[in-house]
Amino acid sequence: MGKAKKEPDVVRYADMFSAMGTESRLRIMRLLLAAHPEGMIAGDIGAELDIPASTLSHHLDKLKNEELVKVRRESTFLRYSANTDVLGELLGFLYAECCTRNKAIEPQTIVQLCR
């Protein structure tokens, strides 16, 4: 049997899941989604989640490198926001496999979870 060919999107999505694969980063993503579309200043994220600045910077860089968050400078502050376009792609990738092709999970179940 030959080695399975890597699909570029699968590799990209795996990297995104890996970037969110710590408790702190997942908490950051949830907080930024709750603050959408305005986002939050880095210091406020750290204060809300009780994450020291140096550690927070590392987590935000990981998320930014995978395009899961966007950042913009406001004076001397950095404002972070969830990149909902990329998150939508990631959810669409999962949804396509689990809910459309073989209906491992009924689409209506997912929609009900989102209400």
C-alpha cells in the first residue's frame, strides 16, 4: 500500500486545530468570539483570562500565525479579533465530512447546538 497523499487543506486545518489545542488558546478564541466584531486589547484579554503578558503574547502569536486571529495597532495597544472567515472555513471543512457526505451527524443537530 502506498503512502497517503497529504491534502494541502488538511495540513492547514490540522495546524489550526493544533494552534487551538491548549486550554489557554481555546479560552482566548472563545473570548474573542464573544467580543466579535470589536475584538479586545491584548491587556484586557490577559486580565480577563488571568494570563501573564509574556505567556499571552506567545499564545496570540500562535493563533495569529495560523490566521485564526487578526491584530491591528491602536496607538500603543494591539487589538485582537477572531478571524471569522478562517474559522468558517475550518468549521465548513468539518461540516462537509460529518454532516453532508455520510451524515455521521445530522445537520439539524449542529444547527440546534448553535442556537
